[in-house]
Amino acid sequence: MMKDMFQARSKDLERIDTGDYTPQEYERFLHEISFINRHLGDERAMRETLLREITRENLHEFSVLDVGAGSGEMLRAVSNFARKTNRKAQLFGLDLNEISAKSIKNLAETPAVRGDALGLPFADKSFDYTICSLFTHHFSDANIVKILEEMQRTARREIFVVDLHRHRLAYLSYKIFCAIFSISPLVRQDGSLSILRSFKPLELKGLAEKASLKNVSVERHFPFRLVLRGG
């Protein structure tokens, strides 16, 4: 039975996508997702891809749009990198949720925009890089293609997408993690479903190719993270 759970992406909706939560639950959701990002590899995956690319290109100035930025954890990581390496970064966060947009605004010098990832409210090639993290699995395949097209449209250089690897061990490990750290029911339940809604590497690469991205690659990063990049 468990094997069948991982054959294809689940179509069940997470509570966070149905609006079935209180403002207090959402505030805790943002706090716990930030904690998970720090401990389960999302920031590491971004450091090993986007930030390494910026270093390789020797960019002293760059701009980044984070789509579905949540509490702004990825932008905070990029900001810290820029400050430590004496680079100038223009960072922008976009989220449809008003609470998330307010959280992003709390980051120093980080404009926040409420907007829809299916139609980004920015001109073509507005940013060097467009990124997202733990975001695309919330959407259907068709809408993921649209999001990737929008990310590509607004990026001058490349896009980077960090998301989950649909894997049995990822599912079991997450349940253990939640039990150890007393993660709230909303994040515990939605996080497990997120893994079932996520991707195998070839699936994610196939969606990027449907979006007509160029130079597409999908890398695995510990623990159970996938990073899609393309231009």
C-alpha cells in the first residue's frame, strides 16, 4: 500500500491551500516552516546552487525575486550571503497571503508584493534570478508549467526551484522529525501531504521542458530536496 502512495503525485489538497486554518495557525505555520527550512536542507540547497552560481559568475550586484516567499527565509539567506561577501543585493518577495507579505516586509530593505505566481506583476527580465522554495508542489502540473513560464519571463539569467523529492524515506523521516520537535498538526499533516504531492526528478524536469526552459537540470540535494534550474 505504501509503495502505491509514491507512484504518482497526490491530488489531495493541503489545508494551507484550502484556507482551512486560523490566523494563529498560519502564524505558527510560518514560524515552523522557517525552522524546517533551516534544519531540513532548503537553505543549504539554495547555497549550493544559486549562491554558488553568483560566486562563480563573480557578481558584485544582483537581484532576486522569491515567488511564494512565505516568511522570507530564502531571501534572508541571500541577504546574509550578500552582506558577508560584500555584494549588493536587490531582493523582492512575492506572496498571495497578506500575513506572508507583511512578514517579508520585516526583512530590511526587502520590498514585498502581494501577487499571483500564475501572472507575476513584473515586466520581462526584471530580475537576475527568480527563485521559489517548497512552492511548486502546491499546484497542478498545468499550473506549475505556467509558474515556470512566468519565472523564466521575469529572469534575465536563470530560475532556481527548490522542492521536495517524493520518496518513501522522506515521508517516514518527516514523521519522525515532527514527533521529535512537537510540530503542530497543520504543519505535520500538510508536510506529509506535501511529500506525496512532490516530484521525482524526471517529473520535475519534464515540467520544465514543457515550460520551454533552456539548459534544464534537476539535482538532488540532502535531505530529499530537488533543485531545478534553467533559463
